[in-house]
Amino acid sequence: MKIHIRNGRVIDPASGFDQTADVYVAAGHIVGIGTSASDAPKDFHANQTLDASGLAVCPGLVDLAVRLREPGQEHMATLETEMHAAAAGGITSLACPPDTDPPLDEPGLIEMLKFRAKNMPGPRVYPVGALTAKLKGERLTEMAELHEAGCIAFSQADARIENTEVLLRALEYAKTFDLPVWLRPQDAWIGRNGVAHDGVVSARLGLPPVPVPAETVALSTLLLLVRETGARVHLARLSSRAAVELVRAAKRDGLPITCDVGIHHVHLSEIDTADFNAHCHLIPPLRSLRDRDAIRQGLADGTIDAVCSDHTPVDEDMKALPFQESEAGATGVELLLPLTLKWAKETGLPLAQALGFITHRAAAVMGVPGGNLRVGGPADLCLFDPAEDWKVSAATLASLGKNSPWLGRELQGRVRYTLIDGHLDFKR
Amino acid sequence: MMSTPLQLTDDGRLKHLLTLEGLPARILTHILDTAQSFIAPDGKEIRKVPLLRGKAIFNVFFENSTRTRTTFEIAAKRLSADVVNLNIGTSSQSKGETLLDTVANLSAMQADMFVVRHASAGAAHLIARNVAPHIHVVNAGDGRAAHPTQGLLDMYTLRHFKGAFHNLRVAIVGDVLHSRVARSQIHALTTLGCPEVRVVAPRTLLPRDVESLGVHVFERIEEGLKDVDAVLMLRLQNERMQGARLPSAGEYYKHWGLTPDKLKLARPDAIVMHPGPMNRGVEIDSAVADGTQAVILPQVTFGIAVRMAVMSLLAGGQA
């Protein structure tokens, strides 16, 4: 299958390339990028031509956290629906956290997931294995074997590790095989039953609070353990200004860490929870505007390496509950791109730079190919109309998760075509 | 903020009573005035009126509270309404029915008003957002968030004994962190123009950003009570008396319990209020609770009039 993508605004965040050009795809690879007909590869006869006039052509998006809800949580979403939704969001590679039911803690589960995903259209799926058995924080998983089965990293998702001895040994053991560990800094006790930032809104509404030290105490512990063990640690879903500052200082000291934030935390704050909107019940909680601004600053100065959707489809019944009883999380794969564009627009960040956080930088964190436009590289591409306005609603979201703080709101930028491995896996 | 429009109609009348936050002073005052009209001049007897004849009021209590439910029931009966008491905590919820399913079912039973008590903050808002348009929702306490009729009856009591709000210094003493009563009191006091609202508690019983509510924080009761016109005591829940927030009921009593000696620091004509039920010897000394400055029993009587006012303004179509 040869595809000729004509006349799009071709943006490669990794190289900084940003101009109107044609992209030539053959046998799953990019075989040419050029501004004139003479740049076409020799004897290239397209089976299909995509007119990309008015569209941006960028690397397929790379998402560090997409809950596909399989195995075991098919009442909330299925592999098939969420793979399709991810493709509809322009995502061509994704990492899925281990908080399935049962958790991804055995090689058989990883093999099954990879096998199932491979046989349906949609992004490349990179499972993240459980760091401890059943995510209980007690016994290590067979990391080496899980890695062989396809796990790219190990994590606890949102489950706590109470026992810091186990945490220390898990990092040491992972380091033995040089396996990356992705952890969301979260103290085992502080704010354990909390659902909202410990700030002005929770003071008003009486929502059980999650104080900032819930994040920073755990983060400080992790940073010390990274110094001690030399383990490759990625810090997931930072939410507070204090945490961004800790990471900034640690990076300045040369600690080999990376970190990410969820896209909702780039935009929203505790203010959005002020009417008990359960769609704004997220983990970690939306914090103050100061915290949100610190996250934006951390992205601008490179402290934060990547932005992810933290896609968490939740069924309607579990959101139609009082805030503190509702299931946390928001659907995200179809909002990652428009919300990234919105952030770029609001902060004046060049488009190519903003897209970097959801393409090559995220791929670098994951340690997987993709996320860039390179002749000879895989043809994972996202073609989107940066000017198309669309309203977020149950009808416009392909994901089975209709849970979004953005329901009813207009966003700009919509994916038109997604190519994965040279296949046109999605078009609108 | 965003909670206001939900409880007001487009032309600014009260549709639901969910929280006192964001309600304009004119509505709060109107409720207090209406309550006053139900009380005989002696301040004790409450008249029976036919304002809600033929209306069905459902007390929907997802969390048990015999006392609050009873005052709503009495208030509804004084308005000549039909009252149905439902203790949901022990029925459908435990059978797995969702909150909104329960509400939909009750709506179909020709209800005009739901009086809702729930253990989770925001439950009354959720219900108000999902009921049929003709049904009014009164929040009878949701989690730690709000207890608006309690806040209103406290305002009534203050106004009754002190006349006005603009020259009052009020201290709220106790577990503010977990208290829906305190939140409603604070919103009402700041809206009604009380110039100095104090909260008095150890740091462990205060929300981190409590100052943002417009209150002054005093950790020591000796300073917090100085020259106040009213002391609003809060109940300390049994399960909070020993743990990470407080070492013991005894130490709490020693440092934050209201004793006659501490009360002397307040103005000589200061009144003492308590939402009940009281823990004598924990947050309040019996000599104070039964003393001449306590107005705890009048609070209960006023509570009925205030709840009558709220229900009649909502369902009587004259708000």
C-alpha cells in the first residue's frame, strides 16, 4: 500500500521541520518527505492520495497512559472501542497501565493483551507491567519474564506501596535488569481518603482533602531512592507546584529522572470542582491555579518531559454519584490533541514545540520508536484540521467513556486521518 | 459561585435550598422574616398554617438523623403538608439501587419536595440537578458540605437575641474541618454582614485554607473568645476524640471546651449556641449548657419556624 499525502503542513517536532510538504508512505514506512514533485521517491505510484490541504501532518501521537479496561473491566470499555477511540484521537502508540482486573502481573496476561491488540486496528500497544503482585505492594512480580513478554516498564498505577522496604527492593531489582519503573508519587497515608485538593474549594465544599504533601513526601522518598539505587524512574502525573520544583532541582543535580503530567492538569484547577462536578474528580486531584501555572511553567522550561491523556473511561452510573463517591478519572484519548493545541494557543507556545510533548518526547520516555517523521521510519502519522471546532459530547466521543470535564464545551482541532504502520486505521 | 444558579430560578427566587453560599442577603433575610411570622409574639409558640395543604413532602434520609428528621416533619405538619419519611440508609441503597434511581422512583410518587440528608458532600446538588422540574430539594445536611437550615436557624437565633449582624463578633468553636454546620454558619454570617467571624480550633480540626472563607483563625480559645458577642459551639464526633487529630477527649475539653471561666472572656451579654446533640464535658461544660447565657433550646424552637419558612417559600410559590 502506497499513500501519497499531499500539500499538508508537515510538522516534525523532533527535528523542528514545519512547512507545507508532501509525505510518501510505502510498506509501512515513510519513504519520502518533500516540497516538490521531484522529492517523490523513484517509481512511487500511490494507491491512494490524501489531500492534506489545510491539515497538519504530524507524527502519530504517543500516549503514556491509556486504560483499555481489558482484562476484566469490560463494563467500562473494551479493547476494541478504546483502540478505535485512540486512533480517532490520532494516537499511534500507547502505554497501558497495569490496573486491570486482574492486574497485568503475569506474562500470560501480557501476551494475551498484545495478541488481542495486534489483531485489531488501532495503535501499537505497549503494556506496563505491575511492579508488585496484584499491585498490593508486597511481593515483586517476575519483571524479567514480564519484560520478555512485552512490558516496557513497571508501575503501581494508582495503587500505593505502603512498605518502603518493598519499594526500595523493587527499584533495586528493576535496576538489575535496567528496567524502567513508572511511579506516581503518592504517600501511603496522607490524604488516603481524600478526593479533592486541600485548598480553598475543599475548604468551602467540605470535600475530603488530599494535601500537597501526599505527593511531595512520596516524591522526596522516591528521589532519595533513585539516588541510592540508580534505578530508571519515571514520575507519573505530577500535580503540584512543589512537586515540579522538587523535580526541577533533582534534574539540575543530574538525577536521571523523567516525569509527565496529565493533559487535564495543564488546563483545569480546583475551581472546576466548585459545583461538585464528578467529571472533575481526577487522580491526582485538580489543584490550585498556582499549581496549574507551575505545571505550565515546568513544561515550558523542560522540567516536565511529556503530557499524557491518562485516559480513564468510566461508565455513567459511576459518575452519577456525589463527588466523593464517584469513580475518579476522565476519558482522554480524543482530547489529548485538541487540549494540547488549546494550551499552545493560550500560552503562545509554537505548535511544533507543544506537539513534541505528545510525540517524540513521550516516545523517548517510553523508549519506543515513533513520535517523529523520519524517512525510513515507521509511517505512524496523524493528520488533523487545526481549525475545526467541535463540541465534546457523548455523541462526538468514540470512547465508551463519556466522562469528561469538557462535555458540552467546544474545542478546536480534530483528527481527520490516522495512519499506523502505513495503514489508514482511522478517517473522518 | 457556580452553585448559586442551581438553587435559584431565572428571576432570582429560591428553587432549592442546597447551600447558603452564594445566596444573596435579601433571600436569607426574607427567610428569617418569614420564619418570624410563624412565631407568636411570646417567641415560643408556633402557629399552624394551611400554606402547604395538599403538598407531599418526602423526608429522604440516606443517613440517619432522628432529630433533624423530626424537626422537618413537625415543620411540614405545621404547614399542613403531607409528610412521608423514608429511611433510605436501610432500604434500597443497600439493595444496590443507585441514588438517582431512588430519586426517580420517589419522584414518580407525586412528591412536591425532597428533604435530603446524605453522608456525601454534594448529594443534594446531584439530586437537585436530576429531579423533575416541579420538585424542590432542601438539603438537610450533606457530608461536611452544608446544613443550610441549621445555619439559618442559627442566624435567626442570633438576630433574635442580638438584633442585627453588622456589629457582631462571633466565634465558632470546635471541629470546623468536618462540620457542615460551621460552613453554613460562615457563609450566612459573611453574607449577612457580620464583620468578624472567628473560628477557634486546633490546626488539626481546621481546613487548610479556612481563612479563604473570610474568617479569622484562633488556635487558642482564650484568645478566640475575647470580647465576642456569641459563641457557636460545634459538636465533636466521638470517632474524632482519639486519633491522629486529637489525643483525647480530656485534653480537648481542657483546651477547647467551653467552661464558665472561658466564657467570662466573652462579652458579659454573649450568648452560647450549640446545634446539638451536645457532648457535655467534652466541648461544653454543663454549667454553661444549662447557664443563663445558653440559648440552645430556643434554637430548637426557631429551627421549626425556619424550616417552615424554607418549605413554604419553596413550595408555597411565594418566595
